Amino acid sequence: MKRTPLTRGEPPKRTTGLTRNEPLRRRQVEAALRPKPKRKRRSITTLVRDRVRERSGGLCEARSLNLGGRCSGRANHMHHRKLRSQGGLDQKANLAHLCSNCHTWVHSNVADAVALGLIVPGYRPHPTTPWRPPRASR
Ligand SMILES: [Zn+2]
């Protein structure tokens, strides 16, 4: 049988339902179909979370400082003093139970938060004792 250019070789595999004239589109479709690597997201264990809640009594641990003048008093955020991006661990000593407003303030005022010990820079050792607000100077 005489081969013509149209029948030469094996027919293209059409696993994507696309023609081979669409290499870019095919790559996009194949990328979308490829199973994505599961993101490993650490989460604070219930045990540690409960211990921190016990410590705070559900109240913002920075409430005496009223950071930014907007402390709501009710803690609903677990703040990592040494940030997770800096290797901070989900341990009681590294966690401060904050209200969302104080938490926002901490991450918006890093230098002040470092001075208060609410942020521990990457070059400093990991916290081993829980955070306490500095005593009011009077
Ligand atoms: Zn607060």
C-alpha cells in the first residue's frame, strides 16, 4: 500500500480530545488534568490549641497593651511569635492568643512587635517561654 503523508506513521494519540495542531492548548489541558501535589499544611494540634486557650482564657493576651488602640479583647487568632515562614513551631511558647485587631497590628508594626517580643526574628532562638506583656511603666 502506498503511503500518503496523511496516513504515515501512527495516528496521534487523542487522550485529550485535541488535535496536535494545538500544542499549547494541549499542554494547558494536560497540566489541568495532572494531579496536583497535595499542599502539606501544618495545623496546630487541638491539644496545643486548647492549652493556649486555657492560658488566655479566651481573652486577647495583648489586651493590656491595646495595640493600635483597637483591641477587641476576645482572642480568636493564634499568632506565631517566630513566624512559621522562619521555622516557627506550633508550640505553646511560640503562640500568642490574640484578637484579630492586635494580630493585624503585630504584622503591620513588625519593629514594635519585635521590641515587645511578639515577633521573634529568624536570627533569634525559638521562644521557650510563653509571651507576657511587659509591665506597664508607671
Ligand atoms: Zn487584642
